[in-house]
Amino acid sequence: MMKENFSGVYAALLTPFDERGRISEKKLRGLIRFEIGKGLNGLYICGSTGEGINMNVDERKEVAEIVTEEARGKVKVIVHVGGSTNTANAMELVKHASKLKLDAVASIPPIYYPFRFADIFNYYQALAEASDLPLFIYYIPQLTGGALSNDKLVELGKIQNIIGIKYTAHDFFTLQDLLLKMDNRWIAFSGPDEMFLPALTMGVVGSIGSTQNVIPELFLEIYKSFHGGDMHRAMQCQQLVTRAVSLLIQYGGIAAWKTALSFRGIDAGLCKPPLRIALPDQDKATMKKQWLKLFPEHVK
Ligand code: MN9
């Protein structure tokens, strides 16, 4: 499997919905074009940010089909298939991604029930057997109820199709320890946007996250400056990203990221209930003032 081809900056693509909670195809296409136009290396669809866990299987397929039309062959596309309640649903989504000839699939471990490691192993094994696509583990212990230890992750490394991990945690010793234990057989993406630069120093090949939807330029600049040896520039850009994340989490929820995109002239639609569908108008107005101070140049 060609691990090297996956490096770079990916947006965990937002999914625009309308007032009735339906996917807004037009807004989704507009968003994808914006992201590709900014030079991102890839899209990670139906993840946490993309509300994959908040959609049914048919809706998730619809997103994958629209993304295929707009993005396949232009940028890498990784489809997250987890959180879809059972193994059969997740396998169906893997097969669908394979039929669409997308680049890879990813999944959180099974959630809600207290699973034994053997159950988790069988789950990933089933996903691996459902297609020839490379498979990533989406590691986000704060949302999936506890972390798999590095020893367990190394066990999962026995599954052939698994080529890496999207590491959404802040413990860099654990991240590097895992990569070393995997002896370069896995690649890792950094999940926390606010820690992309330090994650690069610990060996990640790129980043996947929500703020990449909004200010892709800064993430690309961090990546380029780091690899070009301009650490000062990389640190400056990371500080701006951190300021953005800090503002976004102050308003909270995926709706805040959609609101920030609206400041750039991109309509990323609403969120889907039970998530809060939008920020109150008052919050939008105050957030806009703060955003414009931070990013006078990233308005359009
Ligand atoms: O993994 C995202 N994490 C979640 C990616 O959605 C939980 C990140 O992009 C965060 O949204 C971001 C802000 O904390 O780092």
C-alpha cells in the first residue's frame, strides 16, 4: 500500500444541511470547490466534523457520491465509516467507498457498549476484508470512551489493510511511541488543529481537522514552512491557528466552524439535530468582530 501518497493537509469536511436536516448538495459542492481551490491535499469526509455519526447510511453515501464527483482524482478522499451503529453498516460504507474508487477509509472503534479488545479487532478485520482500500484507525479517545493502549494498537497492526492512524489526542509521547513501535509501518495524521506543528516534529505526515475548512492557507503554510526549514514562519502560522481554534471553541460546536466560513463568503449551511443547527445571531455578530480582528486578510 502506498502510504507516502497520503501526506499533507486535509479538511475534515463539513457537511452543509438545510432547515429540514437534509444534505444541501449545492452548498456541499461549493464548499468542496473552495477547499480544492485553496490547494488542500485531501478531504476526510463524514468524520466528527462532517457529522458522519449524525447521518444514516444513505445520507453518508450521498455525501461520498457528491464528493466523488467534485474531488476524485483532484485531491485524496478518505471516507470515515464509523459510528454507524453496527459492523454491517460500516462494511456497507466501505464497499460503497471502494465502488466509488475513493482513496481510503477510516473508522473510530465501536462505541457505546463496553467492548472487549477481541470485538474491536474483529470489527476492524471485517472492515479490512470488505475491500482492498487502505484503512485508518480514527483514534479520538475523548469521544469514544477510553483509549486503546499502544500495545493493543500494535495488535491491530496485524491487519494488513490498516496503514495508519488519525491521532486526535494531545499526548505526543504516546503518539511517537506508537509510531516507533510500528517501526514505520504506519503513518499518522494529527487531529488537534491547535497542535499541528508540534505533531509534525513527532513524526506525523499531515493533519486532518475542522479548522482546515476555514483557514486552509495557514495549515498549508505550517506544513510548507516546517518542511522548508522556516520554523519561525511555521510557529507564526501555528499561533494564528491556535487563536482561531480558541475563538471557535469559545462559541462551540460545529456550528461555530460553519459560521466562520460564512465570514469568508462560503455558505456551509446548518448542522443537523440533535446538534445545535446554528449559532444565535448575537453570537454570530460578536464572533465576526473578533474574527475580523484576527484575520483581516482571511475574509474572502
Ligand atoms: O479531529 C477535530 N476534532 C473533533 C479533528 O472534531 C473532536 C479537530 O479539528 C478539532 O475540531 C479542533 C478543535 O479542537 O482541533
